[in-house]
Amino acid sequence: MIKWADVIHFTNKGNPTPDKRVEKTEEEWKQLLTPEEYQVTRLKGTERSFSSEMCSLFDPGIYECKCCGTVLFDASEKFESGTGWPSFTQPIKENAIGYHADKSYGMIRVEVVCNVCDAHLGHVFPDGPPPTGLRYCINAISLSKIKE
């Protein structure tokens, strides 16, 4: 179970080694993704809050990276945060997510990315529910849901 101390450790000391790597050129990503998906996942954009119905969906299933198909989150870890973005308490595997310091916009946050293809997913915060206290605040457009 990942805790905030682990997030800070990964952010400062390096991410866990992913099971594999997927690397493409920017042109290849542009051909695979819609302009909005590309903006969010490859250029570190953010979708408008409450713009996706995914926020209110709590059916069982698995969420994967829109860019490379890596399994990232289980719906059993999803919760209603009220923020307007899908929120999770844990990734499906410790090495599925990468963590980077984000000092943009005059804030200090922890950016989360797909650890396999470096797609920007969102941010993680230490204000989630027990037992981890984590809130992975994820852009819905960066995810695909696999129905169970």
C-alpha cells in the first residue's frame, strides 16, 4: 500500500522500474490521440473539472492508460472526491505510476504519469480517505475503462 511518504520518496529519489517501456515520437502520439487527449497526456494539460461522466461512474472495472494501455487503477479504489476529476486511493501496482515534482503555477504539487509511456495523468495529494490518505486526481481523458 502506497502512502504519502512513499510518494515523496519516489518524487525525490526516483520512480520504481516499470514492467516495460513504450516510447513513440510526438508525431506517432498525435496520430494515435485526439487533439484533446494529446494536449492533456503529452503536453501536461488539464481537462475542465466536471467535464467527464467518468467522475460519477463507480461500476467495477479496470482503468488503463489512454496512450499505451497499461493498467493503472482498479475501480474498487475509486471514490467521490467532489473535485470534478476521477479520484483513486491507490494505483493497481506500485510501479504503474511515476511521480514528478510540479512547481508550475506558483504551487508545489506531485504530478503523476503513466510509468510506462510518461503520459500525464494528473496529480496526487495527501488529502484522500483512510487508510492511505491519498487522492490520485486524474484527468478522465487520460484513462480508458475496461469493463469487467
